Amino acid sequence: MGHGLRHPGDLVAWRRWHESRHPVRRAVRSARARVRPAPEDLVDLLTPGPGADVLVAVEATHTSVDRAVVAPLAHLAPERTAVVVPVGWRPPPAYAAHRRRTATLPELSGLVAPRAVLAAGHYTGIGAAAFAVAEERDASFLVAQHGALTPFAPPLPRSAHLLAWTDRDGAFWTSGRQDVTVTATGSQLLWDAGSGGAQGGPAGGGSLTYLGQGHAAEVSRVRLAHAALATCREHHAVYRPHPSEKDVTSRAVLAAYARAGIRVDTSGVPLVDLEAPIVSVFSTGVLEAAARGRDAWVDFPRPPAWLGEFWERYAMHRLGTAPTPAPDRPAQEPARRIADLVTEAAS
């Protein structure tokens, strides 16, 4: 053990590293900005009225963020909860009557006055704006963990209250920090996966499916591609691309897999409904499958030390051994526990 976050407290350094891992994307964005300057980021703010003392920041629309910060909305009081979201985002029914206004991120601080803010971090535009509001209003800023943690995770905000999946995740993410408090709540993502149950037995569904991670910044794309190719060939596995594998390079890699005789699954079946046994490098999908009762493993040739530690922290088993066990299930539903902690912080 001993590998903590590479950037435990420096968000600027983390952003610089993250940009360096996506040079093509950065070049395209820079070229577009030279031709047409990007407008200020716009968001929608949903408010019940002037008395809202809780703010929930929905930084993105993908499933992991949804389970971390949207699921708790069902257990918060709508009449005291404002929500800042991407433009056009559709809220749960209990929030449908909230007033919706579109604003720039800098305008947010003048429109809400929360005593507690819930977010997935402060590394996105919406998250950073929500954190600025919390600091200006001296409000509690609670961070709900939304994915499995590698050493390349973004740092936590100053004086945040981390709502971690486990005590081990809490200790990992806060290593070297004295200003952050932690409560282990469990993962709503894994809770939901475990609530579904496997259909047709743990190994039902046919061919081993490789969950692609060609988008990941933690490992070079060349190594990820070689690892996927080797595993799929050796075990006759089907390659399932990550939804982010849509750029030019990803499409070229997928075409190369097809030429090599590897079947690429483009069916779009939700991961939670996938009945096949799965394997990946470090996808949270391995834990989701295990929680659901499916056979799931990890695999990667000559893994770096941090990856071996990651597998150990989440009890992920390597391909060729016993399947990864289902994660421990907390006594209380995580979304409800998170909502209780946010309500308590606002009181």
C-alpha cells in the first residue's frame, strides 16, 4: 500500500494533468475557441421559492452522478431544496413545479442562499460554482462519491464533508488532508445493482464481455488497447465499448478489433441488464455486476502498483480465479443516508 492521490489538494495541477491526457480533445477545443469564443457556461436553476436552504448540484447526466446526487433528491424536502443542473435537464416529479431559470455560472451566487450544498465535487463548472456559493455563504459542502477511486481522482474541496462508499475509500481520498471530514454511506449505484438480482444464474448470458475503458486517462490508450485485444482473443470475449469511445481514435481502435476477429457489442443494452459474465481493467461495472450476482473479474498484463492496490481495495478478483464477491451492503439505503446528512447539515 502507500499510493494516495497524485494531486491530494491541488485542483489546478489535477486539471493540468487531466488536460495532458487528452491532447487531441484539448487541441480541438483550442482551435474552436480561436474561431468562435465559447460563451459563458449556462445552467438551469430550479427553485421552490425564497426559503430554500439546500442546494444540490447535478454536474453531469451519466448514471454514476445521478445515483450520487440525484437519487438523494427523493429523500430531501422539495420545498427547501434548490437544484442547479445542465440546461434542459428534467427533474424528478416532486421537483417539476420548481421555478426554472437559466443563468450563467457566475450569477448562481446571487440567486441562492443555501446552508448546505450537495455535489460530486468541485472539478466541473457546476461543481466549482456550487462550491463558490458554499464558501460565500459559509455553508456546508458535502461531496457524494460517485465512482471507484484511483490515485488520479480529483482532490476534494477545502473543508468538505466526504460521503464515501466505504471507510477505506474515505481514508484513501483524504490521505494527507486534515481539513476534510468523512462519513461512510455506501454506494447508491451498487445498492441499486444489488437490488436487481441476477436473472438466470450468475454466469447466464453467454460469452465473456470485456468492458472497454479506452476513454480512461489513468492508463495509456495503447496499453489499454493491447490489453483488451489480448484478453478478448485468449478468452473469445466480446468487446463492449464505453459510451465515451466515440472519438476518431476510438473508432479506429474498434475497427482494428473487428479486423482481428473480435466481436464489438454496439447493442447499447444497459450494463445493469447485461447478463453475460464480464471482465475489465478497473471499471466500476465489475462491482455492479458482482453486486447483481454476475461473474466478474479484472485483467491487465503487468499492472502498475496503484492498479494492484485498487483491485485489492475493492476486492476485485483477477480473471482465472474465483469471481469478484458482491460488495458489502449497508444497513440503510445510501441515498436516504446522504439526504439525512444533508438535511442535518442545513439545520
